[in-house]
Amino acid sequence: MLDIDRAVVSLALARMVDSFGNSFLIIVLPLYIARGISGGFFGLQESLLTGLILSMFGFLNSFGQPFTGRFSDRLGRRRVFVLAGLSVLCVASFAYSFATSYAALFVIRAAQGVGAALTIPATVALIDEYATDTSRGSNMGVYNTFRLVGFGLGPVVAGSVVHLGPYHVSALNGTYSISGFNAAFYIAAGAILTSLLVVAAFVKDSPQTESTTEELSVSVFSNGRTTLDPVFTLSLASLFMAISIALLSTIEPHVNRRLHQTAAMFGVQFGAFVVAQVLFQTPIGHASDRYGRRPFIVIGMLLLVPSTLVQGFIGTSWGLVIARFAQGIAGAMVFAPALALAGDFALEGHSGTQLSLLTMTFGLGTAIGPLTSGFLIRFGYPVPFVFGAALALVGTLLVLTQVYDPGKPSGETTIGEPSTPDD
């Protein structure tokens, strides 16, 4: 932490507070829809409408990131995108307190997706540009650790805020009643506003940030040592990893019945992944600066295979906790080093475009994973986890054969690393 640039720490802290505010809504919105929204919307059932409203954020956020990342590359400015995105997120979070229809919720949730799409690629690009080749992994590890701390705390606090309402506040010679839902929306908006103020006060565009007039494009195939472009390959690995770790959330009732456990125990199992990520992101990111990115990504993808597969066959609650913790370690070994390696590959002025591929695919994976498990569970309890393990195995093979360390001389290879024809 002492070696991390102050601007990077500020961005990480801002992202933590922002994630805290946004994750409030994961718990609050379904409850708010069930208790506070009446009427219909094109004849759709409440459960389907809730799913569509929640997924609206993920899809707009993910698909918007390559465009906003590319635009920030064109302008050579990152900070303005972060501030604009946080402003949209803050206003949208506050606007939920006025929403009384499904249509309003769709619009607000869509605005949040656009706000996140503006913020995330520019933030990651800034962190990349403040880094050097020997600190990029540490920077990404710190950033993701702080983000996950906020994301993990938000849902825990949100449930209590809603449950303990209404609140009575004395102000301006009067007493006002605030429902638990509105209190949650105000807290979410206040957290994001705090994040915005931190960025405005302590973060500037990096001296390395320059506009580019070059044509910016995403490469699928490589003209060099491998068949597929390494950054595209890392994006696929990120997608497969995210799908694998997100399989559990949709099938909670099946898990609880199978293991004869309560919802509280499921919360422990779900949180074990986040705890592992928080504990290991920063040290693994730092280690990847010293020992290389690729070995950690390969080992992490390999660990993801059994830690995902075993979840379909475990018969005890604590066994699933251990499996999820191992899955969290695997995710920590992949995410920060993969972002750092993509930053190593990114050409000057292209960080927003290149790194947005990884953040986009990870976001898509967290949206696709629950849908996948919800569909596959009908074919048997182990099937979603077998599918996730198969994806992780494919991702492992892709990283082994299509990803290399750009800083390594072309004639030097390590075990399992693709070599040039001269080798």
C-alpha cells in the first residue's frame, strides 16, 4: 500500500464507496418492487419484471463499456468520464425514492447502467496509466480489493436499513418520517456522492493519458506469436470465470434443500468467495509484478475447474463454504493479474478500449451465470456446476496456448507457454 500512488488509492476508495452504494440496490430493489410497486407492465409477471429491471443495469453497463472506453481514448481524458458516471449514478439512486411504477424503475435502472459504463473503463484505464510495469499488478489488486469490500458490505447494511425503518428525523422545526426503503436510497446516493467528491478532490488525469487519432479496434486474431489476440483471450477467460462464480446465486432454494440449511448459511457460502477475494487480491497483484502475470492466471483458471465442479457434488454446508473460498482464491489469481497483463499489452492511448474488454466480459458473465444455472438446474443439480467447470477448463487451455508475457524476450519461454516458430 505504501508504494501505491495516492491517486490510485483515491480511485480505489472511491470505487469502494461507489460499490457500497450500488450493492445496496441488490437487496433493496426486489423488496421495494414487491411491497411498493403496484400495477402491471405489458402483462408481465412481477418476478420476471424484477429480473428484467435488475439485469437492465448489467447489460447496459457491459455493452456500453467498450464505447465509453474508446471515447475516453479518443479524447485523452479519463477523470471527466468518472465524474460524469458517478453523477448519473448518484442522481439515479436518489430518484428511486420517487419511483412508483415499473416504467420509472426501468428508466432509472437503465440510467444507472449508463453511469457505470461511463465510470468503470475510465477508472481502470486511469489506474493502468498511473502504474508502471512493476506496479500494475499491485494497483489492480488494491483497486479490486477495495471494490469488493464495498460490494460485500452494501447488501449486509441494506437489509438492516430497510428492516429498521421507518425513521423519524427532526429538522426545520418539524419531524419527518422516512421509510426504510427511502433511507436505503438516500444512503446509496450519499455514498456515491462521497465517491464523486473524493475523485474530484484527489484524482487528476495521468500525465500518461494522451488523446489518440489512431483507429481503435478490438482484435480477435493475432499477427504474432499466437492465433488469438492475447487481450481477447483474457477477455474470454474473464467471461468464463465470471459465469462459473455466478452460478450459485439463482439456485439458492435448491442449494438450501439439498444441504438442509437456512438462508443465513447460504449467505455465508456466498460471502466466502468475496472474503477470499478481499484477502488475496492485493498480495497476488503484488506478486504478479515480481514473478509475472501469466503463471498466476494459469494456476487460477486451473483451480477454478475443481472448485466449481465440486460444488455440484458436495453434501455438507461447510464443504460448500470451503469450495466457494477456493473459488474466490482462483478468482483473485485471475482478475488482477489479467487486468495488469492486458495493461501490459495495451498500446499507449488505448487503455480505455483494451481494458474495457475485460471489465465488459466480467460483467456479462455475472449476468449470464445466474440465467445459465436457472436453466440447467432442471436437468439435475450437478449440471450447472459441470457446465461451469467445463467453461473454466476451456479458459485454462486458451490462456495456456494463446497468452504470453509481452515483456519476455521472444526466444524465452516457460512451461506451457506458446513459443514462436523459431523456438
